[in-house]
Amino acid sequence: MSENSCFTPTTQLTFITTANCTAKCDHCVMYCVPGDKRKLTFEQMKATIDQYNKLSPLFLVVFSGGEPLLLGEDLYEALAYCDSLGILTRIVTNCYWAKDDESAERILRELRESGLWELNISCDDYHDPYVPFEYVKRAYKTSKSMGFSAVVIANSHSGKSKITPDYIKEQFGEDIYTKGDDDDDTLTDSRKKDGTFYMLSNATLQNVGRAREKISPDNFVAVPNQNLYTGCRWCVNHPAISPINHVWSCCGIQCDGNEVLDMGDLNKESAEDIMNRAYDNIFLVAIKKLGPMFLRDAALRIDPDLRFKDSYSSVCEVCQDLTENKDAVRALKANYFNIYQAIKAVEAKKDEQ
Ligand code: SF4
Ligand code: SF4
């Protein structure tokens, strides 16, 4: 990475461990379904952790999915391996395993003994048909005083949702520190007496992934287009490894086969080669610095006949609309140098201000 790069060395890595899940939520960003065979093995994850950790020390490794607990021993081994290297870990789970007190206690203990640092539990209207709310409550309550550093309930909701942060707090009979996606990253020190930081993550439903076909448009809150011209802090800085061992620019949307955001195949290339190519990729630089809306405008200037959505619920929705539009990507690739010049022009203008 050059000194002038807009990217920072990778300190956080996310494994989309599997496309297999016990649920088939209508809003699933990764299109996961029960029985999908795609998954990473412990050996693959270990090799990737070693490569990235050598490039720059990893601070946090996230195990998401699909449902990571379906990996069985491979998940516990990967957690323990990170722990042995001093790397913090998070799992994102739907809690299908908390069907009774005994199961909840046993799984949480195994996770804790494997060194898990943060338990992150998904809970909203769209998980509810597959994982009863009681399971989430049981997992949350059972995790108390088990020694996790953080326990987070991740809630995604629309104006029509039943399961909102307020509903969760009421049902849990507990006031839980609540933070939105756009809130300041600084955490207040609300660690409880048992040493654990409990939090409710409050996110607005996004019209990406499976939600595009399954959820009616009136559930999404449109963000005014002028507010969507914002660079993406996740792009390349927080890469994700897909269930088929590809490196994605982020975990915001499903990126296997995406011509812009699928950065390379770890089965064929080293992490170093993939990342070095990404650092020089002008489209990823543009998304990082100026955002996908900037690239969408650039594509429209090149070909005014391109068709995009009129409004969006998030920056990631713009990104998906743009990067999955093959004609738009073709137009941008054919005008690589013009995009480079456009980025420079915007930056020069910003410097003047
Ligand atoms: S949103 Fe989570 S729990 Fe639901 S299908 Fe996707 S991976 Fe599974
Ligand atoms: S804006 Fe694009 S690169 Fe950034 S997190 Fe969303 S999908 Fe990923």
C-alpha cells in the first residue's frame, strides 16, 4: 500500500462462514437458506487469518453467515485460534440453538471457553418466523455473567415492525444501551458489574439482498439523494471472506461474482496480491472516498440511457444497484481514466473549500 493510499491496513476481517442457515429471512442480505452446502473450513479460515495477520496485525475477526454455529467444531477451533493469537472475536448468530435452558447454557459456555469476545444476536420481525423471540431472550439472559466482553442484540426494523428496540427492552424488562448505525462510534462506558458491555444495535431496514423481492417497498424509508453522497468507510478497509473463499470489499451485500466488489479468489491468489490490487482499483477508491452515488452519476454521464432506481434507503442499496448493473460497470470500465480524473477534480474542489 502506498503512503498516499486512502485505505488503511486491514485490522478487521469478517468471515461469511457459510451460506447455510436454519432460517430464510425475507431481509437476508446474503440470500442464505437451509441446506446450502457452501462453507469455509477451519483450515481455510486459519490460512486466511495467518495471511492477513502477517500483512498487518488483526484486531478483530467476525464470524458471520449464514449461521456460523452450523460450522460446529470448525467454528470453535477458529475462535480458539484467534484467541491464541490475541485477536478479538465476534459471532453473529440467530440463536436457533437456545431452544431450552440446557442448550443455551451449553453452547454459550463452549463459545466462551473457545475465547469468544462478543456475542452478537440478530433479532427482528424477519427472523421471528424462524427463531422464536423467546430463544433470543433466553440466550441474552443466559449470557449474563458468563464473561463475554460484549453482548449485542442487532435489530433491523422498518416503521411497520413489531420488534423494535423499545419492544425488546420492554420484553426483556431491562433498559439496554441503544446505538444507531450513524451514531458516534465512541462507546459510553456502560459496562455492567459483571464486566460485560450490553448493547442494542438499532438499524433501519435496508432494501438490499433478498429484501428487494420479498419485502414490499412501503417498508423502506427513502433517504434524500443528496444525503447519499458519502464515502464508505468499510470499503476495502474491512474485507469479508465469502463461503467460497473470495475476498469481498465489505460485508454490506453479497459480493460473489460482483465485478467491482468481489476483489479476488483466495483459492488462486494470496491475500497480499488481492489487497494490493484492490488498493489500486479506481472504482474501490471512488466508493471509499466519494461513495457509490458519485460513481452512479459518473456512469450516467457516460451513458444517459442507463437505468437506476429513483430513490434509496441506504448507501449500500446504491452500491448494489450500481455494481450489479453490468451495463453501468462496463461503461465505467471503458472510461477508467475519466473516472480517475473526476475523482481528482472533486478532491481539488474539496481542497479549495
Ligand atoms: S438474515 Fe441471518 S438468520 Fe436470517 S437467513 Fe440470513 S443469515 Fe440466516
Ligand atoms: S457502500 Fe458498497 S462497499 Fe460500502 S459497505 Fe455498502 S456495499 Fe459495501
